[in-house]
Amino acid sequence: MQKHFSITNAMRDKVADQLTVQAVAQHGPRIAADLAALNEQFWTKHCTAVEALPGLSKKHWSELIQAGAVTATAGCNPYYLKPRKDNDPYETQLVAVEKHYKAEARNSLVSKVLCSPAFEGVSRYLDRAPYHEHWVIALKSPSGSVPRLNGMNLITEPVQESLALLICSELAGVIDAAVAFRAQAMGVLQACRTSRQVEDLFPEAAKLLPQPAKNEKALAPTELAASVRNMLSQGVPPVAAQA
């Protein structure tokens, strides 16, 4: 028969995080597929534009890059032109998930979700922005280094822009839902003081609780017991007898 035990806040936090990652896992592959499609479209368009330039036939790219005749790139953090009322649009980075100021618990949960196996295909196309540390879209060249073009980080293709903005919106929505779910899961766990109560109220969470180690006391060897008794009688450390 399993012995029940008291649960700690550390246990609650760990279980709530695991439940949250599990709850949003279904969205990872879908968003990853959209990101892979955006990545393919972006680099196909870029490579086509490079090859159309005089003297930049694709078969010569490797030697031109090695000779330093062209600047090479294998990645790009894209921007888009964000409309503004009564003003010209301005270049804006594609932020998939914002880092919230002074919200470390929330930001830590974002990292746990994005680093989970279900979101591996998503995190492959994300970087942390240098200053605000938002999670931004980062496209990776599937064929390695290619010649770089000035202004290549600005997406002007409507289909690519729409897909990129959709990805950002959906991923932000998943994170918002994850934060809300975790708060509710913690509400349930905080109402429980023992593993038995968790089993009765939230069996899915109970399966994630760490099992306490068995407290098995080994019998001390006879020699060790005799030594300890001897030290007890002489004092620790023993006082040298005076001549």
C-alpha cells in the first residue's frame, strides 16, 4: 500500500510546469510546420534574387564566399513594414513572444514551453533579441552560407508577411493560454496539502508527484558500534592522560 506524504511548494511548481507543457504540446508541431514553410519561402526567394544578379550564378557561390568576394550569411532575423495611422510604416521585428519586464516566473514558463520536445521545431526558428530579449523569428538557410543582399531582412512579400504575422499571433496566444492554465493548475495544487488529496482531486497531477525515497536504516556493524561506544566513554576527541 502506497504511503501518502505532504507536498511542498517546490513540488507544486514542478508539477504545474509539467502539466502546462503537456497541455500546450499539441500546438508545437503545427506552428513548427508553419515556421518551416516560412523559412523555405524566404530562402527560396532570396536565393532566386541573388542568382539573378550578374556574376552570381549559384554554382560560383562557394568559391566567391571563400575568396571573400561576397558577404555570406546563413541566418536572418526578419523585419516587416508595420502600418502607422497618419504616418509611413516602419520596420518592425517579428516578435513571436514578448519577454515581460519583472515577470520572471512567466518568462521562465515561456522558456520551459519553448524548450520542450513538442516545441523543438519551433525553437529552431527563434532567437532572443539582444536588448529586450523578446523571442523573435530567426530564419535559417537550409543550404548553409549563401551570399547576403542589402535589405534582405525586410520581408515585403505579402504571403510571407501574412504567414509570419500569423505565426507570431498564434505562438503568443499559446503562451497566454499556458500562463492562464498554469495559474489554474496551481490553484488546484495549492488547495491540496497531501499526495492523497492530489490523487482524489487531480489524478493527472498526482502521477507527476515525486515519490519519496524509502527510509531504510541499515544496521551498524558490530565493530562500528563498539568504536562509537569507546569514543563515548573517552570523550571526543579523547584527552591525553597527563604523566
